[in-house]
Amino acid sequence: MTASVTAQGAAKVDPITLDIIENALKNARSEMDGVVVRISLSPVIREQHDEFPMICDARGRMVVGQFGSYIPAIVEQFEGDLNEGDVFVWNDPYACKGSISHNNDWCVMMPIFHQGILVGFSSIFGHMVDVGGKVPGSMPFDARTIWEEGLRIPPVRIYEKGVLNKGVLDIMLNNTRTPDMNRADLMALIAGCRTAATRVRELCDRFGRDTYVAACDMLLDRTREAMKVLIDKYISVEPVTFTDYVDDDGLGNGPFKMTLSIYRKGDIAVFDWTGTDDQAEGPINFHIHEGLCKLFFGVYMIMAFDPSVLFNEGFYDLFEIVLPEGSLLNPRFPAALSNRLNTHTRFFDCQAGALGQRAPHLSMAAGYGTSPHFIFTGHDKDGKYFQLMELLFGGVPGRPRGDGLDGHAWWPLFSATPIEYIENYYPVLVEGYRPIRDSGGPGLHRGGAGIEKVYRVLEPGKVSIHDDREVVPPWGINGGQFGGTSSKWMVKAAGGEPQRIPSKIDNLAVEAGDKILFRTAGAGGWGDPFERPAEQVARDVRYDLVSREQAKDGYGVVLTAENEVDVAATETLRAAMRAERGEPAPFNFGFDPSMKEAAE
């Protein structure tokens, strides 16, 4: 067992040094991103940045990053047997207690040593294009168990004291349809971790090991104290409860209810998912680690209530999580997990709905609420196998500071795959990419619009689609209206009417010249739409984000033939519509869950 060091109380760190170390760690975390993007090959990581780095202290607590919580559980399995040059890899959600949540995420971790002393860990996980299983992309919409979703790797050493375990690598690459991409992406993750280790050792050399370790402790403690203030200010002793729904599980079951109650016990914030539906038969179950659950609540509270707070794991002991066993958020093995993002993102909508009741001025509406996938596979004219996978985006919620973003990702660092990249490397033409008119919910601040992306395939092959928010719209808040739902269509090259495609489908046969119209959901609006400046509504009409009909019916704005505001007619109409409506509702769901319950 290698010695580790803790230095709280042993070294005092002045504010300037602490600030330098904090920003150096933030820069190192960004450098990890840069290294991964330069080395990786898959469009999902190289172009869309579906990878999440972090740097932890010697106890495995995340100091900088996005997704923490899993290091201690992995270290525990090796009983502290950590060596310089070791690199660990895994992807099995059940073997790491839900720290990663489906088989496509390969996670890499390495201990960081300074002069033989353990001072921390670096880690990254990234989404692999394919990890085996019964369908290309490894996310079968109709899976009933995790056995159908590809290779499961328990935590193992892929490098031991700097030496590659080629047998482990060979097994991993032998079980994927895209071995070249997976190998490059895996080595990119490892290189990113090594980059962070180098930067941490440089900080220890520059300031001294004790000073570095003490600074990490201080950064964690500072975040904890800031979170105590947020809990006291925004979380009440009386529970607030909110319910939202996932459309279906791909097997005809649903909608699925997710219920969250939030309250405070002394200094402790309790997040209780009691009332959430039982685990699904299909693969939308979200096997979430309790620490990861704390992290999601913490990042939401920081970003919504005080973005100046450094996001790390210092606040974990201030949160208590209740995840009923056998539920959608704590399924029993071997429940299928591959399409858990439909549930994952609804998790965020429930947070917004519950926390927004105590602080409506800082709340936000619901968004497109999933991670839409488009997968196209086949063989090109040279007989070479291809597999395109792209994440699409939708409407981001209306919020206190302004309109929601149109066609944007939930994840802040994600970006759309450049059309030039798709068309250069795959037999596809992207014939359209634009916001969907009227998909953003009306509000003082309009909900973000969903997007329509039109793919024309140039070779025969198979298409898989995974999406949600087709049945249950994204709700509006504080008087805002609900946003538009998603839909998918196929237009055959031979002609005829567009054919509706389910939101979850695998291996849909397509011929050269066929088109897929992928329309994502929008987002709910924030605030009373009758308070939105009429000129902003007219501008949205001119930009083709809002129709003349929605301008009138949703905002009470009357436009001239030139799409300018008719001021007098607008004032008259808005006064009549306000009188008829009365006080705006705190939430507008656009969906009646009692219809589901009555049917049962």
C-alpha cells in the first residue's frame, strides 16, 4: 500500500496562493479536455465532447470537474493497492455502484503520486460509439436486461506500474464494432489523465506538497460553507414536491412518474424520490450512485442560486438522498440501463420544479429533457463498415435572465457535430438544420426552440433513434406555457407522404436517397407571456421562431401585414386575455397524468 498525505491544519495557505492553485486546477481540467479532443477519433468525443474529466484529492473527493463521487468505491475494491503508473478502467454500472450509468461510458482513473506519496487522482469517462451488444451503438431500445447492452468491464488495471495489460485491451476491442475509434478514444482518456497528473505534480513542486493538499482541503471546505448558506436560504423545513414524467420505456409501457420531495432537517438538505415509479421493463432505468445524486443537486443549486461558488464535492455531508430500491432511479440488477438519459434529464426537470417553488424568481422551466440519438450504419461503396452516431439537442428552458437557448445541449461543453464532418466521413447529406417554429413555450422569456435536422442517406443501411418528450411536453413556469414535443419522420426516395417514426426504434431499414426528419422537443416558457415586450414577439415572428398565430394566441400580440406591432390592437387584446385567464398558473404542463392513471 502506498502512503497518502493529508495536510489540513499542517499548512496554512494564504488567499493569493489558494487562488493560484484553484485556477491552476481549473486550467488543468480544461487541458484534459483539450488533450482528449485532439487524440480521440469518434465524432461523439472528438466533435461533441461527450467526456467528463475531474481531478480529486487523495481521498477521492472531486476538487474540480463535473462528475465525481466514484473514486472511493473503486479504490476500496483494490484495498489501497495503488502504484505509480497504474491506470484503471471500467464500464459496468453495477460493478461501480452506479458511478457511471450505462455500458457505453468507459471510465479511466489513475492515482497521482508526488515523490512516492499519493496526493490525488485524475479521472475521465467518455461515451464510446459502440461496446457490442445486439444493435450498433449498444443502446437497444427494447433491451430487458443489461446482458443485451454490450460488454461489461469491472474495474481492472489496463496499465500496471506503467506496463500495458494487452490482454485487457484486446478483450475490450474484440467486443466492439468500432475497435479503431474505441482504441483511440480510450488512449485519449488515459492521456488526459496523465496530463492532469503532470500538472498536479508541478503544483506540488512549486508550492510544496503540504501546501497543495491543504489548498484542496480549503477549496472543499469553502464550497461546503457556501452550500450551507444556500440550503438555509432556499430549502424550507416544509417539504416541496414535484412530479414529472418520462414518455415510455420503448416497450410500450409508460408514462413513468418521477416524484421528488425536498426539505431541510437542520443544516441537512433531504432529496427524497419516494413516489417514483418502479423500475421499467425497458432500458430507461437510471442506476444512480448516491454521491452522484448529491452532485447533480449541488451543481443545480450552485448554478441557479450562486454561480460564483466553486463546484466540488465539499458539500456532500450536507445532503441526504432517498432512492427507493427497485425504482426507476435505483433498479435491481440486471435491469437494462442503456437509454437512461431519458430519465437522467427528467431528473433535472424535477429539480427545477421543486426548487423553483421556494425561489420562483430563480427558477427555470422544463427543457427538451433527453439526449436524442441518431445512429446510421451500413457499408459504403468500398464495402467498408461505417457507424455514424450523433447526439442532437433541443430547447433549453426559459429562465430568469432571458429566453431559453434554441437547439442547445443540456451539457454546457457539448457542441453539435459539424455538418462538414458528417458529410466528409459518412454517406450522408444534411439538407436542413433549423429551429422549429412555435416549439418554444410562450413566456415573458420564451422557451428555447427545438431543432429539425434533415438527413438524406446516400447508401442503404439501418437507422436507430432514441428520443423522448414526444408525449409529455416540457412544462412552463411562473405563467409560462409548455413547449413543443418531438417527432420523427421518414420520406422515401420513391416519394409518397412522410411516415411517422417512433421516438425509440432500432435497425430501421433505409435505402439510398431516403430522408430522416429528426425533430427534437422545445422548452417551456418562463413568466407571463402577456408581459413580454411586443416588439420581441414581432422580432421572433420575423426570425421564423414564432408564427403569427402563436404571436396572437400565445402572447396577445397583433401584427400588421408587415409583421410590425399593432400597438392599439395588442393592448386591447392583452387586456381581454388577461381578464379571461386571471392570475397565471405557477406551472403549465400541457399533459394530464390523470388520463394515464384512469386508464390503469
